[in-house]
Amino acid sequence: MSYSLHPILLAACLVLLLFVTSTHGFQSPAAATTTNNKRALWMSETETPPPSSKSGYVPKWKKKKTLADEGDGMDFKDKGIKGTINVVFQQGDETKSTMAMPGQPLRDVATQAGQFIKYGCGKGECGTCEAMCDGKWIRPCKDVVPVGQDEIVVTVKEIASKTTSSGTFFSVKSFFMGFYNNLLGMVGFVKYRRNAKENWNERQEYEDLIRQKTEEKKRLRKLQKQAAKANGSNNDTNGSLSP
Ligand code: FES
């Protein structure tokens, strides 16, 4: 007697298992408390975290301020920034400026000014970082500060949607999305199994056909051989009887 598990039943078991592990995460309450205590200890040793938009959630990281962030009111010389060209970055309503030397990579200048630019390939091929400078499109990932100008204005594309991290592993949305993904996987699994079965049957039919034809050929060849043998013996008999 063979025990085979139906694909749908198997997939349902998998979904149940995934659901249990996603809600409890294989973490005992004691372990969870230890983690929370560790986090609280870590937090107490650091400076005040940034304010969170989500009530109840306190991120454990803190953004380090750059010189550009801290140096409000200081002039570029005091900050130690050298350069002869005033570079202004504009993104929406925000403007950031710094000084740069001719030929200095714009990418570095943007970092120096604290200007965020979204990069893709980083070598001037994809166009993700494209910005407008003096009526021309430039690619800050590879372009440099031009020579012979006192000031350049680089208009950086606005970010369409800033992705925000939920900050927590589990949320109601993630639960439903997880369930939806599992459901999709289950449907895909059943479809795949059905297609595989059809393919298998088709292959078996084809192999049966080949086997049948081979048998037929073998049988015909055998008959031909027998006929040839019978003809040969008849000829021998006739030859021996003739005077
Ligand atoms: S990052 Fe790809 S072109 Fe600049």
C-alpha cells in the first residue's frame, strides 16, 4: 500500500507551518524579553534617538551629523572646504551649496554639500542620477565640476516616493501580504504539479508508441528472415532434384 500526499494537502500544511513560524518566529517569550532588555541597554548607552513618526516605535539607530549638517553659520573656509567655484544643488524647495575645485567629481561635491542623489550604475550608463546643470542634462556619477565658471547650479531630480521602513518585523499588512504570497505559491505549486503530470503522461504515451513501432519492425524483420530462409532451402532442394 502506497501513501502519497495530495499536492493541495501538502501545500496547505506548508501554509500552516509558515503562518505559525511568521507569527511566533520560533522565539520564546524569554528570548524576546532578553532581546528587548539588550535593546534598552544599548539605547541607554547612546544619545537620544531621532523622533519617530510611528508612535511606540523607537529606532535604535542615530544618524551621524556630517560637517555640512553641523556647520550652519560657519563659512566654507572655517569648515576646511577649499574651492573657487560655488556649487549650488537644488532639489525641490531645498538648496544646498558648497565650494569646489574645477575638475572635482560632482559626486564628491554633492556628498560634501550633504546633497542626496540617487545613483544606479554609478558609471554614467543608466541615467538614474541625471541632473540639470545650466540647461544641460549631466550625470553626476561621472561628470566633474566644469572649468571657467564662478558658480554652477545643479538641479537634482526629486525622489518620487521615499520608502520608509516599517521598523517592525511584523505588521497587519505584512501578515496579509505573507498570506497572499503563500496563497500564490500554493496555486503555483498545484499548477506546476498538474503541468508536470500532463508532460509525464505525454512522454509515456510517446515512449509507448516508439516501443510499439520498434516491436513491429522487429517482427517484420524476423518474418522477412524466415521467408528468405524458406526460399533458400526451396532453391537448394530444387537444385539437388534437377538432373
Ligand atoms: S548612476 Fe547610472 S548614470 Fe549615474
